[in-house]
Amino acid sequence: MQYNILWADDEIDLLKPHIMFLTNKGYNVTPVNSGADALDRIENDRFDIVFLDEMMPGMTGLETLAQIKQQQPNLPVVMITKSEEEHIMEDAIGSKIDDYLIKPLNPNQILLSVKKILDNKRLVTEKTTLSYQQEFRSLAMQYQDRIGHEEWADIYKKLIYWELELESSEDQGMSEVFSMQKSEANANFCKFIEEEYEDWLNDPRSDKPILSHQLMKQKVFPHLKGSDDPVFFLLIDNFRYDQWKMIQPILQEYFNIEEESSYYSILPTTTGYARNAIFSGLMPSEMERKHPQWWVSDENTPEGEEGLNNHEQDFLQKQLEMNHFNIKFSYHKILNTNQGKALIDNFSNMLNNQLNVVVYNFVDMLSHARTDVQMIKELAPDEAAYRSITKSWFQHSPLLDFIKKVSEKKCRLILTTDHGMIRVQKPVKIIGYRETNTNLRYKHGKNLGFDDNHLMVCRKPERIFLPKPHVSTSYVFTKEDYFFAYPNNYNQYVNLYRDTFQHGGVSLEEMIIPVIDMTSK
């Protein structure tokens, strides 16, 4: 592809060597002597980039730039000047130039600017593809060995890094290769969880990660000792590591990241189990035994999944007391935009507390209703779209305004989630009775009918600290990107839920989740 360059300079004849250099490199250069001539040519011809001298008689470079941006806002412009005055640079940058060169010009300096602007995507694609090809074998060998939870967290972060890099690439073939590698990694991770999860909970010698019920004690409580400064603990539900990477650049404008780490969600990876475990500091069967007045079974809960978490504040207070924290704290659950705005209005009062916990139900706000699966399906047909929606929502949400207020008061912010989600693709049949819970990624009940393929089966729930409503209760979790479907109306059910984002089962996306410790800049 041959690119067309427009070069406006009142001393254009002196630039003939540079123009010849670009011509020999395959670029088509059109020279003009003034800003007015440049605007005329832009109106009548197509150009890929404009070189614009800042000091021209008549219409200056900055004045010409303003006119160009009005006519063609997306046309790249490189400002060239003899002046090194700071205010000129600031004016040019404020006018959205794409590069800034200072005379005397070097031919390679010009070529670099052109390539950076015009060939950037192709060069990045080629480099990304080559780098991923080199990493592909290393990653595959790593997860096929017998490795531990830290290595798996590292592999998952590397996979997310390459997924985001390849997403901006134009090499569709390499994206397909990556999808196969990620699926293979997930399959191996599920085998790892089947082998290790029970030991994490029962064997004190087991090398285990931080789990949901240990999160507050490990990551929050240490900051409450020896300091009266407010700590803000923000939990965004269903918030995956890749979504964190989408909003990280925004937050880094306001915060220094002290630690970026991860922890593992307990099973089932759902609000009722994992989030209650976070705030209680207990596993689900311990919550049921010690606090039966607050524990709610998820067997067809009429209030829906959120009805399982009506006592998070009570659980949190008990956990603080158990760990000998006699402090002022607040708890806020945000389910809609109006509540988000009310949180901001209440911010000054929160500064009187040593701990402020905010649960932000992002998925509810995204879909407007838990049952509106089709809406999410249309808005987020794939992973890239889901990430994009996350970023757009965050940029325009009251949550960002709230976070800015936290940064202004020089407070510590700990950001995390209760579990992630996975885009489900493959159905697996199950037969259950009326009391069987409705989640698509895990089921529990008595006399469940299923094929063990693609499932993690737990016939002794007490071994993984899950409640056992009946003597014959079993738990089954889907692995990788499978989801449960009932034989009745099977095809209709599958068409409705395939390609939707679900949670509750075993996968990298649901179990390995971010916890970020930040301090205000």
C-alpha cells in the first residue's frame, strides 16, 4: 500500500532531499508552500498524513492545524518547528497532533514518525505474532508439567496478556491458535483443581493459595493495625483479571499500585458462597453451623442469587470481632446508579470510619435485570466486547467519581471481586428434582442424574466444607466452558444460554481473580 503525504512548509524547496528520501521509501509526497494551500489540497485530495511547519507567513501552523481538525478530525498531523518554546509544544499537543519534530530534521527521524503513525498496526501485529509464537511452546510446556497454584496464577496472567495483545492484532489465525491454547490450559487447570482443592481445605501441609474466606484476614486486616487512616475495600462482583487490566490505566492516574496479586475463589464460584465467605471469614458449612440465622440455602431461592447475601454486614461485623478489631466501619451495597450517586453524597461521613466496605454489583448494572440474558448476549457476544463494555461502564459510572474522591483524601483502596465469569459454549445434560438449584455451572441435590464427563463431582460435600441439606446430597461443577442443560426443551435451553457469561463452576476465569492494593498519588 502506497501512502500519500502532504507537506506544508514555506521553505519547501529546502526540504527536497527529505522528500526524495521518502519517495525512495515508497511514499507519495505532495509539497505545498502555505497553510492555505494545504487546506485546499486536503479538501480535494486524499492524504494519509500531513507534515505541517509551525512558522509559516499568513496562516500559522497552529491555525492551519485547527482548520484541518475541523475538516478531517482523524487525519494524522505532524507538527514541525524550529522553536523549542514550551508553550508552542503545549498548544500543538492540546490541538491533538500525532507527533512533534524539531528542525533541523533527520531523514530517519521523519521516517520513524511516518512508520509510527501509518504502519503502527501492521508492525505491532507482526511483532506481536512473532513474540506469541515464541511464547506459545513455553506456555504449553509449563502447564503440562505438575505445577502449583502460584504457577497457575502466573500462567493465567500471561494468557490474559497475550489475549489483550492479540486482540489489537489483525492476525486472525493467531487469535484462533490462542483460543485453542487457552482452552487446553483451562482443561489442565480443571484437572489441577480436582486433584488439589480438597487438600487445600483439609491438609495443613498443603501448599495452598489465599482462598475467599481468608481474603480479609490476609489482605485487609493488616492495614487496620497501627493506623487510623480510612481503608476502602471495594468489591466489584463478577470482575475478572482481564477486566481489571482494562481499567488499570484509568486508576493509575489517581493511585499508585502497591501490590497487584490474586487469590482463588472457593467453590461454588457464586455470590452466595464465595462472597459470604469473604465477609464471614468462614467456609459455607461453617457459616451454616455457626450462623444459621444468616445462612440461606440456594435451593430455588425466590429472591434470586442476591437474596443469598442479605447478611454480609452481619458476617463482616462478626469477623472483625473474631479478629479483635473494635473499630468503626461502614458497609454499602450498590445495586443501581442512584445508589451509586448516594454513595458519593455520603462520602464525607465515610472518612470517620477506619474501614469502609463497598460492594458494587456491576453485572446487575450492565444487564439491568438478572434474567435479561439476551441483552448481555447482544451487547457482549465475545470476550473483547465484554471487556469493552466493562471499560465503558466504568468510565461513565458513579463508581469512578467515588474512586476519585478516595484518591483526593489520600486513602488506601483495596479492589477485588468475589469470583469471575466464563463464556459458556458447550451444554452437558443433567436430571434433577424440584429442589435442585438453578445455577447453570453447578448443581447440588439428591439423586442427580448426569454423566461424569466434563464435571467435577463431589459426593462428600463435607470434605470441601459445603452444606449438606440431605444425606444423599452431592455437588457437581461444570469445568472449562460447559454449562448444564435439562433434557426437557433441551435445544431451546441451549440456544438461550450458549455464548452467555456464567459462573459457579471450575475455570481459570472464575477462580483466579485479582486483588489490588492501591494508595493515592
